[in-house]
Amino acid sequence: MFIPLHDRNKLKHIRLQVVTIGLIVANVLVFFLTGPLFVEASTVNADLLSFGYIPALIFGDATLAPGISVVPEAATHITYAFLHADIYHLGTNMLFLWVFGDNVEDALGHVRFLIFYLACAAAGALVHGLVVPFSQAPLIGASGAVSGVVAAYFLLHPKVRVWVLVLFRIPLPLPAFIPLALWIAQQFYMLAVDPSADVSWGAHVGGIIAGLLLVLVMRRKGVPLFDRVVVVPKAVRLVEDAPGAIPPVQDGTGPWGKRP
């Protein structure tokens, strides 16, 4: 539907989005180590089975061979999110993370953003598993986690203008709530009409729900939602500054003492 290109949304609480950058670097490095462009097909398949999220292992009675099962099954709720099928799969996820992740990290703080990201990934895997509990196909990709980031940005900065590539060819600056609301609605619609598609709409929806809920409780104190402006009252001007004014009455504890 659209690809985000850029937003002009300055950071307010952090100097650099180090976690966002770190996650992108980690995903790229894992792709170089496990991707089909750089690794033999047999090794790729083993990595997908070892680190991908396989619902039948969690909800069914499927098992992996001892040599392939290298991490606990529960750990694959997160490890799957660092594997990608191809350059396009990796590139689109990382572009979404780059455009929207910095401001969500700014609103949450570095550590909480990392926890938030991993929790959204786990929620995406969980919902995917609930939708297709006996599937033996490994789920891979950062889409669940990134969906949570997109959902959080939608609540935090709906009015910020984002340059997006509409229909993959038309660049437009739009208020964030327009493309993001349409994108979020599309994920729920596709899950309803095609729950067992090759694209895991369940993982997207799980990440979205987690992102919407977690940002409410994990954002920094005082960070508003919906681009609301926090108005700080101006200091009251001392009455004594006005010519001929009578100083305010104090109870003997202030600088003026009691009125005579």
C-alpha cells in the first residue's frame, strides 16, 4: 500500500537512536550470516528450522531433530524476528524501523524501547501461533516487532507529516495518521479474510495490539499521545513589580512577612 521514506520529527529526549540503529545492524548481520545469498541452501534451511518460530512445536506435538534444535522453543518467539527470506523482506522491515523507530525510542527511552521491540516480536509470534497452531512452516521476519513500532508511532505522532511512496510510485507528504491508519486496518482485514496466507497477518496484528497497549504504559512520564502539546504555565509575575501595587499577604514565612 505504501512505503515510508522520511519524517521530520525531531528527537526530544535522546541524542541518537542507538537501539534502533543497533537493531538494524543486528538484522543485517544475521541476514549476511544466514541469508540465501551468502549461505548454502542446506544451512539456510537448518537455520530457519532452528531459529524460526514453528507453531506446531509450541501448540502441537511436532519435534525437531536434536542437531537442529539449538535454542529452547520459547526463545524462538524472539529469534525468528532476526531472520529474513530475502533482501526485499529485510529492506522493507528495516526501512519502517528506521523511519518510525527513532521517535518511539525517544518516547520510551533506550532500554524500554528494546524491551518494547522484543515484546512486540513475541506478541506477533504468539498471535501467529494461535491463528495457525499446527503449522510446521517456520515464521521469520521482523514484521511483528516493526508493526508494534508503527502502532506506537500512530498513537504518539499522528499529526507529523511523513513522506510516503503511495502505490510504490507516488511520493506524497501526508499526516502520519492517514497512511498508518490505513495500513493498520489492512492488517486486520487481511487476517480476517486470509488467515493462512504466506504473509503472516496474525504476526502483524499481534505486534500492532502489543504496540498500542505497551506504549500507553512504557512511554516516559509526561510524553503525550496524539501530538498533544504539554502547556507549562508561565511563572506568575510578582505583584510588587507593578507600580503602586500592594505586596501579597504572607503568613510570616515568606520574604515579605506579615502585612502591618
